[in-house]
Amino acid sequence: MRTEADIFATTWYERIGVDSGQVVMKGTISVHPLNPHLDELLYMGVPTPFAMVVTLLNCEEQVRQITFDECYLSDKSFSLTTGVGVSTYTFVSARVREE
């Protein structure tokens, strides 16, 4: 997601441009049922950045490896369906790279 702001001229009611800013990556990760390490990062007094590497598989064969740099956790939710608990963590990342 790129931060944007509309630019208006005085006495003109139509937008004359867009100020395009920094790109911010937002995402979620779901785990079954809890992850103590992610909980520790979420509830720290001073937020600490971390990197997350995700390996995508296709029939047990590695297809891609994606790295999220400078991640910060911002939220956690928990759901329970048919006796299975799922924790979903929301995070932001400074950049995402495919290796």
C-alpha cells in the first residue's frame, strides 16, 4: 500500500494531483493455535523489528522464498472453529523481497 494525499489548489474544487509517498506492506499470518515467540514480540514494552521468511511449497517442492524485512506486529485475534484454535497476527513490513 502506498500512502497518498490529494493535492488541491486554492479556489479550485478538483484535485490537481496526488502526492505519492512511502510504500507500506501490511499482512496477516495465521498459526495453530498459538505462537509464544510472536506473542512475546507483540506484547514487548518497546516494539522490536524482526524479519520473517516464508517458503512457499508446491507438492513438497520449494517454489518461492519470500522475505519480509523490518516487521512489526500490531494486532492479534483468536478464533475457534470445530475445536481448532487459530491465532491471526497482523503486521507491517518495511519491504518484501522474493529470493
